Amino acid sequence: MAAPEPGPNLARRRLLVVAAGGVMVGLGTLAGHGGARAGSAAQAGPASPAARTSAIPSASPSAARKPGGVPAGRTRVAAARNTAPRQPMYYLDDGPKVIALTIDDGPSPVYTPAVLRVLEKYGVLATFSMVGENVSYYPATAKDVVEAGHAIINHTWKHANLNSLNPAEQLTEITRATEAIHAATGVRPRMFRAPYGAWSQHVLRCCAAENLIPLDWSVDPRDWSRPGARKIVRTIMKTTKTGSIILEHDGGGDRSQTVAALQIAIPRLLDEGYRFAIP
Ligand SMILES: [Zn+2]
């Protein structure tokens, strides 16, 4: 878990890379987010690319054959190639003092309910980026999130680093998570967040083809590295401004510091006049 520290201008750097039309964006995050990856893999299953690939069933609905004999999965990859991609969202544009809170890598049977209790206490709505496989383990928890009025978005099936997979596998990671979220909650996600912020032109095209808005973030207190609740709160309070999208985690390991930090940060942000919105 010796992840290198991304620089303070990480979000800005990534924005510039995106603006320049880079194929591989978010590499800084990829490195900086390594701890979350390790933790998530521990919860979600084997982490090696080979294990991940072999875990993807060839008979998933997206690979089903159409009457004409063309595998539907291949058609969707081709469609993804021909779709103009929309760039990831780093900030909300929803008026002064409007921000978004995003909670990644769940659902967790322990930390998701704890986060829900904090959000309910302060009447705040959040966006949960859920890992499809975790949704399949804890569908009732996912349903609780939707029933409390929060949004669930797609965070891949296995928290895969999509850049390590071939194009068809990348699309399967995305479609399979959508199917799991829909099966558990009855709601289809309308946004997608790439694990580790590992965006590529292909991932963005997959999002466009699957009607998913790519969502990134702009405030990262690195709660996954467990720096202490106080430090998480300090980073949130120091770096949040109008439009900020705050990144927190309820899955992938012990998230008690995150829960404790939210208990402090949310009322402080409300006191400062911020309003929470779902992007
Ligand atoms: Zn994640």
C-alpha cells in the first residue's frame, strides 16, 4: 500500500490532460488510488488481471447472440467505437455553494448503513459509486440506498483497472455492473465512475454507448488510506468550493474513519452554506 502521493494540483493536471484530448487520463490518480484498489480487491475477490478475466462469464447477457448470429457484445463494442465520447465531470455546475458527495466501492453491510445514518441525520443526499459484484453480495443494502433517495452509479463489476483489460472486457465490466444494480434496485445507473480515475477514450466511448455520464471528482481527502478522521475533515474543509465533487469510500476496507469524518464535515459544510446535490 505504498502508493505515491499525487501532487496538490492533481485534479487540475488531469483536467488539462482531458482538455488536451489525452488517451490515457488520470494516471496520477491511478497511482495515488492504489490503496483503495488493494483494499477493494481484498473485499471483491482476486485482483490479478488473469483472475479478473477468468471470472467474467462468457454467457453474460451482453454476450448473448442476436437472431442474426452476431454476438451482441461485439455489436456493442463496435457501437462504442463509433460514439462521440463526453469528457468526465470534475465539478458540478448547479449554482453557488452547490456541491456533491460521492461514496465509492460499496455497498458494504457495515459502512454503507453507517453512512446512510449520517446522511439521514443531516438530510443530505449523496451518490454511491457501487461495485457490481458487491451489489450482488448485498442487494438489500443497495436497495436501502435507493429507497433513502440517494443515487447509485456504476463503478464497474469488479473495481477493475479498465486499462488492464481488452476493449470487450472493459465494456463487460461496465454492462455487468449496470445489470447488477438494476437487478438489485430496479434502477439503472445514469453515471459511471472509472476505478482509479483510469479514463481512456475507449472507456468514455463505452459510457456514451451505454448512456452513462462519466463522473470524476475534485476533492480527494484520500480517506481510503486512513489518515485519521481529523485529517479527512481538514482536507474536505480546506479544498471544497462551489461545484466540488467530494470523494469518500464506504467499501474496500475499514471505513470507520470515513464515517467519523462525515459526521463532522457534513454539518460544517452545511454551516458554511453549502448544499448537497446529486450530479
Ligand atoms: Zn473505487
